[in-house]
Amino acid sequence: MRFLIVLVLCLFSLWGADTTLEVTKNVGALPRLAVEDGSPAADDLGIKFHKMLTADMNVVSLFEVDNSYAQQGLESKYPAVIHKDAAYVLRYRLITDGSGGYKTDVKLLQNGLELFSKMYYLKQSEMLVFLAHSVAYDINAKMGGSPLEWMKRKVIFVRLSGPRRSEIVAADYTLSYQKVVLSGGMYGFAKWANREQTDFYYTSLSDFRPTIYKVNLATGVKAAVISSDGMAVCSDVSEDGNKLLMTLAPTGQPDIYLYDLRTKEKKKLTDYSGIDVSGQFMGDDKIAFVSNRMGNPNIFSKKMEGTAVNQLVFEGKNNSTCSAYHNLLVYKAREGNGVFNLHLISLNDNIIRRLTSSGENDYPRFSYDGEAILHIKHEGAHSMVGIIRLGVNKSFAFPLNIGRLQSIDW
């Protein structure tokens, strides 16, 4: 029975730092932005920060970003010579605080006029990329860009590291920062337990029965939530963090269950002789999920109460893994020749939009504000984290240098 989870994963797979810009569709020309180092002296950290910040500003998508490195004093109203044609200059100054941290001054200039100024404090140099994310977030807000709260969040993913070996890693969305938070066993399906990202869930496949654990990120203390013969996966967490959607197979057949963390009670939401997996909350009273009840995997919905099941997608014969945000649904579809693309459907009008164009794209996850979609992208032997920004119609991919991604969340 404990191998049922592996069988289901194989079945659905048959169904289905440096940044690479995958898709770009600009509407008109963007103003040119130069990022400059205003630190007292050029060093490796300043150059590294420049690379991080220019990458983030590319993702912000409000400017045509000049990636060339140059130094210019923080107080200067003028850009460096190589940036003389830039309409905007984003300048930073990194100064060590003597205890392993840094004080950072940041200014945004437009044709010599100061638009933005802020001081940041960084306690640990290994968290430098999150400083870049905070700066980019603030500049985006100052310029009136679409919400980018997701940029400052951590992602958590499972990385396959060897035969029956995996690691759970906390990282930033670009994978510039990575910290292994669990290793030494066989793990799957990491999922943040709350919006504050203080805890996460994962499935242990090293136990006698598949078991879902909850782990505190800071202390590493873990507690078993539930075990099940055959399969045990936490696929979604309610907005208040009190309820979980799980796929369990206590009798050998995977179905969707609602688990209440306060009462420790579970409620069976689907009851089908085939495969029902990957439940996703759609508000307080309805879920989306993947099922093979029509012969091939497809996306369905049902209310928490009652037994009626509705088909949500009517195009394609191999539609699997999904994420929901209000009346939007993103799902993975197999399109032949080993290509698995992500598609977005509006449930208000059933209009479908293809979001990716190559490789194997899997495990989509909406950001909390619905502005972006996080996903896994495999191309050949390469495994990447993908970000799709829906409002600006751009996609980015960040390569994982070691291992292969199995699941991801933010």
C-alpha cells in the first residue's frame, strides 16, 4: 500500500541566480533604468548586489534595465558616463556595520531629481538577495506597479538528490539564497502552513506509512499530523491556516479529505473508485481537484457539502495539477512530444490562455494576490523555478543547479 503514492505520481507524470526571460510581450517602449553602485569602494559584495538588483528590476517590468555595472557617488545627481542615456538611476551604497551586517542607502533619480530615498539594514550578508527584493518591491510601489508582495516571500521546494533521497529547501524565488531545512530521508510535497511562513507541511515516505508532518522553520521541531496507508499529501491550506485539503488512501483508493487542525477531524469530500487528487480551495465552500473519472485526468469542482461534481475544463485529454484563485484556474496540460504546458482559464467566461510554450511545466501555484504564478519547469536535464507575471504578460525562469524539483510552494 505504501507504494500507491509512487504509482499515482507515475500515472500522472505519464499524463502528463541567473534568470532566463522566457516570454516577453511589451506594450510600447519602457523608460531606461541604470543600477549603480555608490559604495565607497567596489568589492565582490557590491558587484553581487548589483547583479541581484538588476535581475529584480527586470522582473518588476516597469523599465528597460541596463545591466552594465558602474560606480557613482551616492549623492551625485548625474549617472555614470556609460549610463548617460538612462532616464532613471537606481543607486545604492553598502556599508558594513562591523557585526556581519550592512547598512544600505538607496536612491531613485529621474533626470537628476530624487524620487525615492530609503535606508535599509541587513543583519546577515547571506540574506543579501532579500534586501534586493525589498528594494525592488519599494521602487515598484513608488512607481505604481502591480502588487509584488510575492517577491519578498520565501519559496519552499522538494529537491530529489539521489535514489530514495530528497531534501526540503527554503529559498528566495530566484534561488540565489537556498537553505536545506530537512535532509536524510525521502520527502515529498512541501507546503507552507501559513501566510507568515513560520511552519510548513511535508509528506515523509520513509515511515512505515506515508505521514504528513508539520515543521517549525526556525526550530526544526516537527509533529505528525496524520498517516494513511498508500498515500498522504497536503495539497492546500485554507487562508486562515486552520483547514487542510489532503489526498489520503486509507483503503487503497485516493480521495480528497478536509482536515480541521483545531478538532483533528477529517471529512471525506470525494468518493470515487478511480483517482481523485490535488484538492485546491475555491473559497470557503468549494474545491477544485484532479480526477480520472472521465477516463483521462481532468479538472473538476464540487461543493464541500453534497456529492455533485462539475467538470471545469473541456479542452484537452490530459489535464492535471492545478491551482485556484477566485474564478481563475491554472492547470497543466499534456500536448504531445513530451511537452506539458500551463493553461489559465477564467471560470466566468471559460476563456483559456496558454501560459508556457516549451518544456515540461508542472506544479503551478498562484501568489496570494493572484498577480503571479509560481511553477516548476523541466527542460532536458535542467530543472528551474518559473515565475509568470499575469498582469505584464512576462515569464522568467531561474535554474536549479543541483538536483531535480519535485514540488514547490510560496
